[in-house]
Amino acid sequence: MNESVQYIYWIEHGAALGYLIAWYLWLISLAEGTHIVAHLSWLYYRTEDYRPLEKVGTFQPFIILALVPLFLVVDLAHPERFYTMFYRWHWTSPVAYGVYIITLCMISYAIHAYYLFRPELMYRASREGPLQGIYRAVVFNRIESGDVREIRKRQEGRERFWAGVSLFFSFMGLIYLGILLSSFKGRVMWHSSVMVFIFFSLGACSGSAFLILLTHLKNALAHTSAKALAEQRRYLAEFGIILKYSLVAQAGVFFIYFVLLQYTGIGGRLASEVFFSGPRAFQFWFFQVAVGLILPFALMLFRKMRENVVVSSIASIAAMLGTLYGCVNIFIGGQLLPMTHFRWEHLESEPGKMAFGFITMAVMFVLFLVTYKILPYENIGSQEEASLVTHNILPSENI
């Protein structure tokens, strides 16, 4: 009875939460980061030529957040019960707050996007065409007098109000992600004060990269006037600067994170080992550092490279892949730390679930292209001018 007890129990906890939840966290940071970068850039430029990019940066995050619940529903053991999160309130659970924050994000994005599209929708609703009925229904069959600029000026107060609301919930969404993981006190890798800043850096990198990639895609597949195209490419080159410094910030945040882990005892040093030489070493050094940090930073280093469509697209894809693996490495790696024994926990690679994530991303791009054919992303002046001149009609007569 006087002998010391070395082990009370021996349990292999394993990784309870898999890759679908990691995708869920990353897609939320992608949506919030895209909207924050797009809207803060609008506050800087404040020009009509930038308006199409603000529409992309507002409506596409709405599409992402609309598809994000699929990852939770698929991961649930009883997906038919997902709706219980809305009416069974647990104020001590961070997930309970997240349900409402993400829902309010979606609502604010939808309303903000509606006001961004509304003047052009009214213009379309007043012109005969195959989709005129849809446009009239979207604006509730109320066509205001005046041209597009006058309508936008009259609604400017409401548009800017919802822009501010959506920006507020975007920041709250990233803060929620950091608090969600840091609230797990039993997970050394997650329970860190830096976790909120990690998601802010991931959101800034993935958001600026996503905007660059989406805009290049729409310019390649749709007609844009030469003037508007030149202006948008100038904005994208400057987005490359945002991406470059976001990568530097991400590297700095992770450096601070690893330094702090060294001062949190043996658990923190073991958490660092998961990245440096443990079960997530290859994913960290190759996908997160080499592909996700070094490659896009090198490609975005000089202006001529940022202005090249192919180079900036490659850099954007690499940066997004790096942020994805940054989120996956932290989320999965945090569950591989042994809690009651001395072996790494094990998690299958789950290629099917990773493929589900990439397929969902492809669906998002397809939905964006479909909405681009229906919704008036481009300014009416830049998009309609050629057809008006062809019919010898002055733009002022047609608006």
C-alpha cells in the first residue's frame, strides 16, 4: 500500500474530431478574411471601379458560410439533430455562441450584398430580358426613378450601415474561432492566447489570396471593359502586397506561438515536436512552410510578378493551401498529443473527407461563376457601354 502509484489508468484518447471540422474552421476563417480584406480595401479606395471587387468579397463569403454547415452535419453522428443547436442554449459552450455568430454573419452578408447589387438590379429590372422577372422579384417589383448612381446615392446610408454590421461580425467570427480552440484547457496546443491572432493571420492570407484568384477567374471567363479590367488588375497587384505582408504576419504569429509553447512545460515542448519532427512534420514543413509561406512570398515579392495573372494565381492557390494546412495541423496535431501514455495518438488520413473539402471548394467556384452570369457584379457603365454604342444610343439615355 505504501508503494508509489505510477499509472492510475491507461487510455488512448485518439482524435475525436477529424478533418471535416478542420475544414469547417478554415472555411469560416476564409469567408471572414475575404470580407474583411474586401471591405477595408473599399474604405481605402472608395472608387466605383473597385465596386465589383467589393461585391465579390461580400457575396462569395455568404456562399461559403451557407455551405459550411454541411461539414458539421456530415460529421455529426446524428445529422438529423443539427437544428437543436439553435434552441438548446448552453451559455458555457463556445460552440453555442458560434452558431449565432456565424448565422448573423450570413444574414449581414446577405443584406449588405443586396444593397450592393440593388441599383444594378433595378436597372436590369427596368429593361426587357430573359431574367427581367427574376430581377423584378428580387427588388420586390419596386423600380425607383433615376439612374444607377442616383439610386446608389439615396441608399448609401443603409448600404454603409450594413457594411459596418457585416464587418463587425466578420471580426467576431475570427475571434470566435480563436476562443473556441483556446477554451479546451486539456489541449496544450490549443489552449494559447495566440490562437485568436493565428486565425486573424490565416484569415488575412486566405482572404486576400481568395479575392485575387476569384477576380482573375471572373476576368478570364467573362467580358470586362478594358478600362475596368486595367483598374481591377491594379487593385489585384496591390492585393498582392496585402498577401505578401499577411504572409510575414502569419510567420511572425507562428514564431511567437512556438516560443510560447517552449515556456509551457513538457506539454508545450511536445506540442512543438508535433510540428517539427512528429506526426505532422511533413505537412508542416512542406505544405504550410514551403508551399504556403515561402513560395507565395517569393512570387509576390516584386511588382511585375504581382501584375502577372499566372504568377499571382499560383501564389494565391499556394497561400490558400498553406493556410488550410496551417489550420489542419493545429486542429489535428492538438489531438495527437498523448494525455495518459507516451505514444502519439493516431488518426487515419481520411482522404475521402479531404476530397469532400476540395470538392466543396470546386462547387463554390462553380456557384460563383453561375451567380456572375445572373447577378450584375460589373458596373452598368463599364458593362453596358459597348452594347449601347453599338445601337447608337447614349448611355445617359439608357440609364
